[in-house]
Amino acid sequence: MTDRRDLAEMLQPLVQSLIAAERPVLAAHGITMWGYAVLTALDNNTVRTQAALAEAIGADKTRIISTLDRLQADGLISRDPDPRDRRARILAITARGSDACRSARAAIQANEERLLARLPADERLGFLRAVEALSRLTREEIVGGPG
């Protein structure tokens, strides 16, 4: 038996507060939370199709259509038919979308730096390394239990 709290118990209030802090920043950039998730995934060149994007950001592929429509209408992404499969769409972030994503990220991370400054430098670095390592785990690795 351990005396520490569960990770989800500790992280959930922090994550909810971080999301609340991000919302006005994203609104100032004309981006929704889902829009930011899309732009971030595309800016990192990790996805190309709508189906791959939905999986990467944990969204239902039919429910992100309105987000993609808005981002495209705002000139932040492009969606072109896949020449190999006309039913599929190839997604790409535009220069304007990349600029908006990076500007929003800089503002978000400025607030995060303010919070991280509450930690001693060595603990801050260790915390960021641990979060980065855990964030690379797949859902299956996390849910699957000891392994």
C-alpha cells in the first residue's frame, strides 16, 4: 500500500486548469481547442489523412468534420483529394495555420513557464522529462496494466 495519490487524481485538476487557461488564448487566436489539436498534429507532420488525424487526436472522424471545415474556411488548413483514393482527403497546415498554431503555443507555454517556475530548476527538468516519457506511451500501454 502506498501513501501517494493516484496519478489521475493528481493530474486531472491540473489538466483541467491548464485547459481553462488555454481557452482564452486560443479564442484570441480564433482557434477552438479541437482546432488547436488539429493544427498541432498537422504542424508536427504526424498525420496526413482525416482518419489518421482523428486517431492521433482521439476524436471521432465524423465529429471533426465541422472543425476541419472551419479551419479550412479560415485558411489554416487545406484538404485535397488523395490521388490514390478519391474518397480520402489529404490534410496540410497552411503557412497561416502554422503561424497561428505557433503563436498560440508560445502564449500557452509562457503561462506554463510561469507555473513551472514554482519548481526548483532540477525538479522542473525532471518533471518535464517524466511527462514527456509518459506522454509517448500508447493508450494500450497505459490501460494494459503491468507489462
